[in-house]
Amino acid sequence: MRSAQASVQNLGDGRYRVRVEAPRDPRTGKRRQLSKTVRGSRKDAEKAKHELLIKAGVDGVCTRLTLSEYAWQVFFPEQKNELAQLTVEAYERRFRLHVEPALGSKVLPDITAHDLRRWLPSVGKPTVQKEARKVLNALMQHAVYNGHLEHNPCRNLKPPKVEKYRPEVLDAQDVEVYLWHFKNTWSEPAVLLAIGAGLRRGEIIALDVDDVDAKTGAVRVESSIVPTAQGAKEKGTKTENGVRTVHLPRSILARLLEVMPESGAIVRNQDGTRMRPDVLTHRYEKDRATLPEGVPRISLKNLRHTSLTLAFDSGADLLDVSRRAGHSSTTITADYYVRPKGERDMKAAEMMDEKLR
């Protein structure tokens, strides 16, 4: 069936013309033919022929590409049109490190759930297993959707149990120590914005002086600068709710106005250029290393967690905190970002007591 409906013609100079006879159009009855010119080896041409057969909807066609071939020739190139660049790069890195070494040489339809059950425990910690399975599942589901596989073996592979993420946050007293300790450092503006507005690192770096209202303390967030394989690039916010206005506490606004430049990027290098994400992290960690003994040393990301937790503990509604964070839903805020210290439960008991009396 396959040879009767597809052909490969050697054109010379490493070029091949692939033709596939597709089923007739059900409405008009006209014949349909797909063709493609391939540069490379005969094997490359055969792969192209197979892809055209699947595209033509020929019954009984099952891909003979290996997992690695499908990943790099089909899956990742298509994902670059669907997902953010940073997300695709993370998928590629996880596939290369955790999936490809063990499964990459296997022909895609020959991979079984039994193979996956033997592979997954060898990947490493449960958190790494979870990410590796996520990438492989996306790839397999993509192959099913496009007709390269009949079923996804990851469906029969239980996700690893991972402990719920518990970010370390500062209390109000420790926040005061941080604000004092980071005074007059190159990372101070970033610390002020992380604690005062709960912004992401990329959002902080993307801010210009004009984005801050000196009278009201309103900070307009519209973009983010993220690291990619091609260098730091500006992109839209992480979610639709990411475009937002966040207000700084008056005390933090007053200090930010003292250290902000007159124009341009707020977080900048000594030469006045906008600071890169990796440089900010390096400078922050270097300044953090000299904190007084006994003060928690948390990441820049956890300063954002701290800000949102303080807002929640101060009485802000969960929806308000979620909007402040730029999250797509309150579930994300509740599960990963706010770590109440218990004050809210005490307030709830006091309110119940008032009601009962």
C-alpha cells in the first residue's frame, strides 16, 4: 500500500523528490497529490515520504522515527510556533538531559508503558521526574494528535508524588532588616520593588522610571525581560493578568524615589545600561551573603512571595493578592505564593467571638 501511493525520485546532488498520492477529495472526487523536495540522504527522503503519508491520511501508517528524531524534527520545531521561547528552551533542556539518553534511540511506536516505568525512577528526584514526564507526555500526545501514534503510553505512567512547594518567606521584622541591609547597593531598587510590589525579576528589570507614579506610588507593569539562549529579551507578561498596576507602600516609594535615576531603566549597571536578569541575581546573592547572622537568606523570587504573603496577612482579599501578583487564577496564589503565619486565623477567631457575643 505504501509503495503504491508514495514514491521517492533521486534528482542527484543529494536532492530527492517525494510524491504521495492522497485519497480523493470526498466532495469533488478529484485526486490529490502531495510533494516535497528533500536535501540530504535517502534515509531523509524516506522519512519525508512517511511524514507526507501521515499528512495525506493514509490508513495503517505508523511512524518509524525514533523518539529523538521525532522530537527534534517534528515536535520542538512546531512548539516554537505555539509556546513562549523560554518554555520551549526549558522543554528542550529537560528532554536532552533526562529523556533522550535512555529513550532517544527507541522507535516511537515501540516505546511501551513498561519501558517508561523502568526509565522514570532513574531520572533523579521526584521533582525532576515530574518535569521529565511532563515533557515526554506532551511529546507523545503531540504524536497521537498528529497521527504518528495510536495511543500515548504516558497515560499508563503514574506521575511521581512531589511534596507541595513551600516557599520560605520573611516576617515583617526580617523585611526591615533586608531594607536596611540593601541600602546603597546596586540591587537595592530591585529589592524595594520585589518587597514593595511583589514583582517578578523580569518585570523589575523591564521597568523604567516613567512606569512609576511618584505621587501615588502606582507601578505600571506591561512587559518582562527574560534570559534566553540568544540573550536577554523583552517579552509580554507571563499571563494576561500580568499587565497590571501595583501600588507601593508609602515608605518604600519614598526610598525608591531617592535611589531612582532621572530617566531610563530603574535597575541598571554602573554604566547606566539596563541590568540583565543573571547579573541582577548575581549582585543580589553577593549582597545577601553579608546579612547579619540569624537572618534568613532567601532568594529574590521569595522576596516576591514575602510581599504577597505580607499583603494577605495584612487583610487583603485573596483575589486582590492574586491580581497584585498577576496570576491567572487565585488557585496559583493560594497554593504557591501566600504563606500566612497564623495571624489571619487569629483574626477569624476574634471575628467569630464578636459575632457570638
